[in-house]
Amino acid sequence: MEITKLADFGIIGIVLSYFIWKDMKTFDTFKVSMREIVNELKALNSRIEKLEDNYKE
């Protein structure tokens, strides 16, 4: 069921649509934040590997 179809159920449908939409936006924000953290950890891991390689030489 699409979120816009919930509006057909009146006030309760509109309120429910709002909370579902809000949860979707919160999840999108969380997903973007986690992606940024993973990218930073990958970059940090690369730097650590380079330092370890330089130390071995």
C-alpha cells in the first residue's frame, strides 16, 4: 500500500502517513550517516595499512 493511499482513511490515515514518512526520513538520515562513517573507517584502514607497510620496509 502506498503512503498516499492512507490519506483515504481520513484523519487517522493522514496521521499514520505522517509518522511513516517521518520514520522513512529518519532511516534515510541514519543510512547516510552510517555510509559516511563506513567511508571514514575505510580511509582510516587504508592509512593504517600504508603505515604498517612502511614500518615493515
